[in-house]
Amino acid sequence: MEDKKTYASPESYAMNGGKGPYSYAQNSIYQRLLKPEAAKEKINKAIADHFDIKTLSASLNLVYVADLGCSTGPNTFISVQNIIEAIKLQYISKGVHTEIPEFMVFFNDHVSNDFNTLFKSFPPNKQYIAAGVPGSFHGRLFPKESLHFIHSSFALQWLSKAPIEVMDEGSPAWNKGRIFYTNAQKEVVEAYATQFAKDIDSFLFARAQELVVGGLLALFIPAIPDVMSNSDTFIGTELDLLGSCLMDMAKVVSLQ
């Protein structure tokens, strides 16, 4: 019997598209401030230590790079450029600059992502061939052993879906309609943690199949120390306030 591969399309909630005042492109400065220098340093070191061009250069004419969770803003272009420059530097430092390959970059996000704005925003001097790959990165997106470098930044903290338990009024983990788990009871926190563990497992399993032998995976995920409470963080307070506003708005609508 034929083994038919399926690539599921989970719920799709992309960032706001376009370039208007409420778009992700105009409201992603926080990510941009944290990513470039720290991320560039770590990517440079990973490529210098582990990207074996002596083995690959003889047969590698095209390097395949994927940015997962690219959205629409300029941040993805900065990350991709850092990766490409680091790989080129490897070739130059090893004295094989004449063998520098071409680059194919896949920009991935949900099917509802504004890829039109993304494509219109490409840097005019980009040094790679580009393609969009719509779909959830919590499942397979690419053929087996096809990618040399996979990058994802400020994206994996988003769950593939809300835990069913937190929306069930009969469940101990019911979150009373709130959008976050700040100051919630432990059952709510555990439900979110369990969903996150499932998502990470699916993500890593898919990437393990898609990377070539010796390929590199760079993940940048916002986190807080274990000793801190979510209610002590800026993002926790911010989401609590946002959630409270949304619940007040819903009550007003229901009364009309």
C-alpha cells in the first residue's frame, strides 16, 4: 500500500499584515532591538564551529536556508542576511572564496500571513533566491534532508492552539475566559505547559527530518528565569491588562 504523506494545516493566526500603523511591520521594534547583535554573534559562532565547508564545498552548489515564522516585517531580512554573511565568511576564511555557493531562502509563516507585503519589501540588493512556504512550523514543511540552516526567532513561544482544558468550564484548568495564565491556578499553567511541550516535540521532530546531516538549527525563544513569576514580568502584566480590556468589551457587546 502506498504511504501517503500528509501535511496538516492547523489553526492559522498570523500577525497583522500591510504597513499601516497597526501592522506587525510597524510594531516589531522590540524584536528588532533584541535580535541583531546577540543573535548575530551566536549564529556566527555556530557556523564557524559547525558548518563544515570542506566537506560540503565539493558538492554544494546551493545552500538552502529557512526562516520559520518570518511574518512581514524587516526583521526576517536582517536575520537571513546575518546567516548568509556568516556562511560566506567561512568560505573566505578557509581560502575557498571562489567556491561560495548560491543561496535559496524559504520564508515560512501561516497560510494567512501577508506574503504579498513580505515580497514587496525584499531588500533591493538581496543576495539570495527567495520563496514563500505557507504552513504551520509545528509540522513538516520541506522534503527530508533538504535544508542546511533553519532559523526561527521570537516565534516558537506561540502555541499551535489554546489548550482545550482552559476553555472548558467544567475543567479544573478553566481559565475563566482570560487570554493568558498570569496569576492563574496551577492547573491552568500546567495545561499551557503541556501544550507547549507537545508543540516543541512536533517542531523538533519535523526539523530533524528536514535538516541535512550536519545541518544547523538556530532557535531564539523569549523566556524568563524559573525563579520569576509571570506576574512579575512586563509581558505578563501587559497581557493581563489586554485580556481585562477584551473581557470588558465582550461584556458590553453582550449587553447591547
